[in-house]
Amino acid sequence: MTKADIVSEIAKSTGFEKVVVLEVVESFMENVKESLSKGNNVYLRGFGSFVVKQRAEKAARNISKNVTITIPAHKIPSFKPAKTFVEQVKNLK
């Protein structure tokens, strides 16, 4: 499902115009990105959590040059679904 599909489905179910729904969806995504870039997690009860995870420094190999490189510690965005969400997906038929 694409963002356009999501906007269409929300517009159908709510009766709002697609332009308005698109603006809300874009604003939501921008707020989540902004919050995560500041190091703040976003919790949506019943859906899941957008969190910032810390990755430790690690050694990796460049096999084409046969050298070991060090990947520094860094932070990455992550999504952890809520238990009810996971159960819904597990019970798909």
C-alpha cells in the first residue's frame, strides 16, 4: 500500500477531501521525523512506537578490497508494533 492508497482509503472512510487528508498525513509523518531527529520517541497506543535505537560500534569487512573497516556507533529510527497489532497480523488467514 502506498501513501496515495492510504490517503484514498482515509478520504473514503471519513468523507474528507483527498487534499486535506494528504496534508494531515504529510504533517503526521513530518512530526514523527522531527521528533525522532531530536531523539524523542513517538508512542501510538494500540498501533506501535517509533523509537530511536543506538547501534554499537562494530567491525565490518570490505570483501572486494579485503580490508577491515570500523563502523562507528550511530542511532537509527525503528518501529516496534503494539502487541494487539502483532496479534492481528499473526492471525491473518
